[in-house]
Amino acid sequence: GKFSKSRGVGVFGDMAKDTGIPADIWRFYLLYLRPEGQDSAFSWSDLMLKNNSELLNNLGNFINRAGMFVCKFFGGTVPSMVLTLDDKRLLARVTLELRQYHQLLEKVRWVA
């Protein structure tokens, strides 16, 4: 049925925690499902489907392809990198952005 906080119908933070499902999976699913201008519908079967198909299969496929690329072109070993000053600046900026993004996720805030 339709979620209702006042009637206690829905999946709430304490219930989600008690499922044993890691917080990052909940975050992925809720961001994936978030409404753009209307209510969204939650179902346990859809949570499982999105976790298995979108998150696990796509991530697993990406990791497998990256591994195959390294095996095919680099003999199974990622070659050493020599970072330029520009590379280091970019990595520092990306690191800063990822830290800020993670902090906002922990505070459950969205930045447009």
C-alpha cells in the first residue's frame, strides 16, 4: 500500500537498518528511484532486481572488462604510472570533490 508515516506504513530508517542490507545499497536504490516530480513506489522485489541487475551486474561487468583489458594489453599487470604535475592537481581536485560528495551523502543532503 501507499506509505504513510502517520499510519506506520512503509520502510523506515530503523527497519532498513534491521534488514542487514548495507547502507550503500540503500543509498544506491533510493537515489536510483528518487522521484522527479511525483511519488515513487517501493517494493522489495524491485530493490532486489535493481541491486542485482543495475548495481552488481553492471559493476561486475565493468570490473571484468577492465581486468580483461589489463590481461590483453599489459600482460595481466597494471603498469607503473609516472604522474605529471597536472595529473597530481587533477587527482587532488577529484579527491576533494569525492570527499565533499561523501560528506553530503552521510548528511543525507542533495546538491544540485
